Amino acid sequence: MSLFNLSNQQVARKVSKTVYKNLYQDIIHKDGFGITDKFVTPEQTNAAIIDIYVPIPINNRFRMRGAATNGAWANTDNLPNATTGQRKHVLSKRFSIDILKRYDTNIAVSEDEVEGTNAANLDEGFEKICKDQIEQDIAININGYTFASQLYSYFMDSFGVEPTAVEIKKAIEFYTYDPANRTAAVRAFKLSNAKVSKGDSKLYAGYYPAEARQAFLFDTTFLVDLTDTAALNASDVAARMLAQGGMNAFTGEKKTVADYQSGYVGWLDGMPLYEVFQQVKDAMYYYLSLDETVNADVIALLEQLSAFIAPANATLRGLRPTSFKTVDDPDTQGVIIQPKVNMGVRCLSGNSLKAVFSGADFADATKALASVKTIRAALVGKFRLPNLSYDYDNLIGVDNSVTAHADGTMDEPVVEA
């Protein structure tokens, strides 16, 4: 591509646009694939809470022939109604999503910047480039908050106040690089995925379909070890991964090895792999209230998270689609871009998430136990804004409510009796 009437200013803007596209990760949780996004109306966002209902199985049992009633009731809430003799509908559990997060920072664009982009040789105006950057910034925050919600629920649900070895075995796979064992990375990943396949009784999910899961890679070394193993073995997994990145072996079509705008880096064990970039991780730590100085030890432990797998119906998000309004700058010549997005995230059950950890602090079950205990103790009550309470379950959000002020500050979470 060439620039007509080339100037340093124009080149800088073109380069900046390219950098934005490659540095900032777009929303990688796709609607109905990994995460369910629910776009809400302005009225719903004003109400601050939207509800999702999950049906509870009746769990009826066979009875002996001739017996008047079924042999057993696993769920006493579904016992026959005293008046009618039977329930009129299947029970449900209500999950509430707080949509108290708002992105509405005004961005000023000077008249010089607006007027300076009217050259016919530029594809887009500077104002449009700014809007693209704001959208990517919003995406970083949405993903960071989503991961924060998932990790918070993962550590609260999968482990008790005093984590046990049994809980560690159910929730974590360990991985240590060994040049003599090139299959260790893939094995740890597949074992973690197999744990997801067992379902989650809390969500009444007997099985999570493979096509409704996503795998997120937090560690680049683990990503390299996964792809190295697949390529060396030349298995069907390798063929699938090579087909998705680089040259497609089946069609000859050339693609980028990794799509850094979406984070997509390949396919393994029936799931797409997405790399989580540092900007998203930094946002995640912020929403978990982890300071890089004060909580350096906890962040160092979380940096040893290699990957986790998230089933589709375990996390829900309430999103108001990105809206922009451009108004004249009242203070100077130029315009002000006013974005507004309301958002809330709910990980319905942290038990559904399974993780792979690698590092010195997760070298074995004993070290992992101590590390998980440290992480969990540091996170309790620190998720900004914490999950609101919901019916029949008071375990996830002991920190039930929080007061947010107009200046963005929040009071300490209030524990409901």
C-alpha cells in the first residue's frame, strides 16, 4: 500500500492503526460458543440486575409395579403439591447478573486531528480510528472482567476455606516441561478437558458438548509445548491445528499462524485455543483487586496458570451493545466521543471450570495445595463488584452486596445474614 502526498503525520496514523489492531485483543468469548452473551435493553441496565433461570431436573424414580408412589425422591422441592397432587411445572434456580459495570469515559479529539484526516489518500478518519481503539479497550475490559469472574468462582467453588488434596485432584492438572516427555503438555490438557466432560451437578449438566467449550491459554511456553507435541507426532490433532494456522493443508489457503486480534491460535481436543494477552490479564488482576506491589506473591502464583477450559453454559454476560455519540467539544474546537456500555458477568458454577497449572509452586499436589490456599485467601471478598446472591445458594457470594459511588469508588462488601 502506498500513501499519496506522504507525510510523517499520516504515516504515524496508519502505523498506529496497525498497532492497535495487533496489540489489543477483541472479544474472544463468542455468543453461544464458550460464553453466552445476553444483550440487554436500556431499561434492563437501569434496573441493574437481569435474571437467568436454569431448570432443575425432577429426578423422579421408577416404582415397583403395584406401588402407589415412586420409589424415591432425590429432590424434595419437586414433591407433589398437597392440593393438586403434582407440580404444575419444573422447578428452576434463578441466577442474577449484576450489570453495574459501565464504560463511559469521554474521549476528546481536537479539530486539528479531525481536519487532518480528510486527505483522500487515508482510508479512515482519525475519529474512526479512535473509536476502533475505544472498542478494543472495551473488549479488553469485558474479557478481563469475565476471566476475573470465572477465576473467582473457580477458587471459591472448587475449593473450601481449607483446600484439600481431593479438591486439588478434581480441579487441577499439573504440567512440568520435560524434554524427554514431549507428550506431557497435551496429556495434561486432555486430562483437564476430560474432567470437564464429567459435567457439573451444580448446574445439572451431565455433559458439556465439546463444541460448546473454549480453552484459554495463559502461558506462552505451554502454548509452544502443545503445538510442538502435535507437530512432532503428526497426528490428526496436528493436521487439524496446522489446518487452522499457517497454510491449510487441505485447501492450500494461506493464513496467519495466529490471529492476534481474536487471540485464536489453533485447535486441540475438539476445542478452539485462544491465547490470553497480557493486557487482558492485567485487567483481570485489576478486577480481582490484586495490586502488582501489594499482592505480588499472589499474582506470581496466578502467572503459573497455563490454561483453563470453560463450558458454554457455565458463564453468562449481560452486555449493552457499544454505543457512541459524538458531540461538539464545549471547551475548545473539536469533538468529544462519548461511548456507553453497561456490562455484567456471572460465572454460574466455578466447578465447571478445570485448569492446568505449571511452575515451581505447582510442581506437585503438596505445593499446589499451599498455593491454592494462598490464592483463595487473597481473593475472598475482593472481586469488584462481587456476584450478587441468588436463590438456594449462598456459597458463591458471601460478599453479597457492595455500594458503588459516582466517583467510581466502592465501599467494602457487605455480608448478608
